[in-house]
Amino acid sequence: MITVHQLEKHYGDGAQRVQALTPTDFDVYSGEFVSLVGPSGCGKTTCLFMLAGLEQPSAGTIRHNGVTVHGPGKDRGMVFQNYTLYPWLNVRENIRFSQTLRVNRKERVVDDSVEYRIDALLHLMGLEDFADALPRQLSGGMQQRVAIARALLPKPGVLLMDEPFGALDAQTREEMQELLLLINRVERTTTVFVTHDVEEAIYLSNRVLVFSPRPGAIIADINIPFDADRTSDIKLEPAFISLKQSVKQLLHKNDQRNRLSRFEQLTQSSVGEAKVKSI
Amino acid sequence: MSTTKLEMSALKVKEPPVAYAARPPDTDAGKPNHGIWRIRQTLPRRLYVSLAAAGFISAFLAWWITSLSGHFDPIFVPSPAVVAQTAIGLVQDSTLWNDIGTSFMRVVIGFVISAVFAIPIGLFAGTFRPVEALVQPLTEFVRYIPVPALIPILMVLFGIGETPKWMLIFVGTYFQLVLMVADEVRRIPLPLVQVAQTLGATPSEIVNRVLWRAAMPGIFDALRLCHGWAWTYVVVAELVAANEGLGFRILKFSRFLQTPKIWVYLILLGVIGLALDIAFRRLNARLFRWADTTKR
């Protein structure tokens, strides 16, 4: 379980200070698939990077299974938006990478079990014919499959995914979404998934956290009522569509409200300045 | 029944729309668009080699015509035939081979010393900011001191033996190489590092297993480029103080106005450089099949 308490992030200081994430609280329970959804620059990716320990919070705490997060660790796997396979390693070696690191070499008991698990993951991902291929020989979708398998191999407590299908074409993207649902059913890995695609978020998740534009804050925490064995057919169901519409409206309304208040701020301050000058 | 009909009609779209059929035929269809002049268009290998050969041939013709025109004294611009004859004579003489061997060894030793220091220091400068701050500004400063101007100091420090030649090559290539290696390391996408971190890699594992591996093809290419300067500096060193070597011989020939011999040596320097360059490229492509070396 992940507990996020008053998590906050800002960049710069003084006049250049940019608030990326206002103090935020949320929990992710074991086995849950939670999506963080919102427009670009809403702090959802920043939030994910802080969960991964790749960015330091300005304030607040993150606890994973009771342990405070201070930096990256093998208990929190991550899949990035862009292709991050090691080009000099073939598919199998890329997936095995974590097991060759010192942290895992120390506690490894049976060697064969790792190879069996790699085989299983290759199979699950539909990569069994590409085990010896180099990353540059694979399509974007295939590369992301390898990246997911690599992150899953050590059975991380939580899998963090930063718009993993953002760079893929629409069809591959749908394939990957279905694959991810399948993996979820098999692996039951707790997952935090960042996306700006509302449909993707609802389709994949148990819960969706909606972020407002900068400065980021959670404006809604929505339970998704569909089963774990959902298929893409649910995208056509009225319940799905109305859920999607309400999240989109929420984002849209919030965006307008923000712009309006910013506009008012700006006009007021300019009026104020004008008054000062005239005096 | 009615629903099936609807589906059928929805699926029947094979007929081209009228507007499409009525369009005038596309006259450019099938013609190559700009062909080989398209920006960054790749060339067939054979065409590339032919064009490269044409470049050499035109330079050769220009030389030949210049020598025939009579504008220059044949002592200064000897004809290709004279140079070729001279070359045949020189090739049979052991002096030429000794000179090549001597200069080659100087380049190898000087360059290896340079690489042995530059690669690890560049790797760390590209990885850790404190090392960068310590090394890089100083390197940029030294890089702008003209290397030949250091010869008097090197001679005072190291005498006139082999050491000052190695040191000149070292000084001439080390500072460039450090910066190039550091740049290559910095060019590695951050997510490659971050993935390793989330998988539990320690900093030393990230340096050894990610940064070093990922930068290897780029570092190898930096060696290829810097190695060219090594040949420049070995000749500079030999022009100043030496008893053998390609540069020394060129200076000696010039004292006796043996221009055809100078030309032979100059062409030889070009051939050696080009051959080593090609060897470096081939080796790079072979060693790092995983990298798309064609983009370099």
C-alpha cells in the first residue's frame, strides 16, 4: 500500500517559483490499478516520479508498505513513456537485467526460476519469437512490451507507468491496453498509471484520480465500477460513456474556472497598478 | 433483415468516389521526388563510391593540368608522372618504411596515453557534476592554447627524444577527447539511467553497465576523430626536432628542394589517415552492431 501525505512539489524560488503540485493526499491499496489523469503540466507525472523516488518532494511524505520513500528502489518498478530498452542487450537480456544487479544477485536462491519466469513473461507478452532480437529490430509497441516485462520480472510491490502508450499509434495502443488488463489479472501488481487519455484511464483502472491544471491538485477520486475481466466492449456501454463524459466535463470546467480566476487576477492587478500610477 | 441490409451497404465502399475518378491524372506520379537530392536521402553504395572516386579524380586532373600549364616551375609543382616515378623509387627504399613505422609508433603511444586518461576522466565528467566542474572549464581553457606553441616548453621539460613527441600528441588530443567523451556520456537519455535506478542498480553499476556501455560507440567515434589530430601533431613534432619520421623527412626534402618526394610523403599521410579512418569505422560497425552506426 502506498500512502501519500501532503505531497508537494515546486520548482525554483522567489519570482520564478512554479508550483507543480499543491499539497496532495491519496492512498493506493494493494492490488489496485489507479490512474492519474489530467492535462499536460498538471503535476501527475511529477507525482509519479516522486513515487518512484526519481524526484524529491518539496514537502510531504510517501510511504510504501510503511517505509518512507527516499529514492528509487527495486520495490517500485517503472515503465517510461519513451523506449528505454538497453540497445546492446537482446530482449531476453533486457528482461533479465534486474537479476544481474547486485541487489538481486545477493538474495538469489534458485537460478532456474528466473529463466522460467522470463519465459513465462515472454509468452504472456507474445514475445516468445523475439527473445534473441535486439531492441532496434522491434516496433515501438514491442519495445514497450519488453519494458513492461523487464519491470515485472522482479515482482515489484508497485508498478509505476508514465504514459507508456503515449508514443504508440491508436491501434497498437488498444492492443497494449488489453495486454495490460490481461497482465493485471495474472500478476495482480499494484499499478499507478499516468495518462492524459480519459478513456484509457477508465478502461484500465479500478480508480481514477483526476488532476486539475497547474498548480496540480486532485479534484476527483472516482471508483470505476467495471470488473477485472472487462473487455474493450465496455467502451460502448452507456455507463462507461457517461463516466467518460463526466470526467471530461470535470477537467474542462476546472480549466475554464482556472482561466477565469487567472484573468480576474490579471485584470485586477493591472487596474491596481494603473491607480497607483495615476496617484 | 433490414439491419443486415444496412450493414451490407455500410461495408460496400469499394467503388471509388466520383470526384476521385474525375481528378486529372497525377503527372508526377511514379517519378522520383527530387531523387538523390532529397534532404538526407541515402545513396546506393555504388553511387557513393563512384562519386567519391570522381572527387579524387578531379583533384588529380586539376593537379595534372596545373603542372602541364607551365605557370609554375616544375620544381614546385611536379607532374603526376614525376611524382609516381619518385614514389616507385621511395617504396623500394627502407627509409620510407622506417619513417612510417617511427611516426606510426609515436602516434600509437601518444594517442594511447591520451585515451587512457581521457576516457575515464571524460566518463566521470559526463556523469558527475563535481567532476565536470573540476575538469571541464580547465580543459576548455587549455584547449585554446595552440599546441605547437607548447613545443619549446615540452622540449625543455622532456628533451629531444621520443617523450616530447608523445607528449605533444597527448596534449594535442587529450583535451579534445575528454570533452568529446563527456559529451557522449551526457547525450545518453536520462531514462536509461532512471530505469536502472528503479530496478535497484547502484551508482557504480549505472556507470559500468549503463553509461559506459551506452557511450561506447560514441566514444569509439570520438577516438576516430581525435586520432586524425594525432597525425597532425606527430608531423608538427617531427618538423621541429627529430632524426626520422614522416615530418622530419618532409623537412629534409624541402631543404634540398626535392618537391616530388615531399608530394609522395604528403599523399602517403593522406592515405594512412584515410585507411585508419575507414578501419575505425568498420571496427565500430562490427563491435557495436546493436547501435545504428549508419546514422553517424
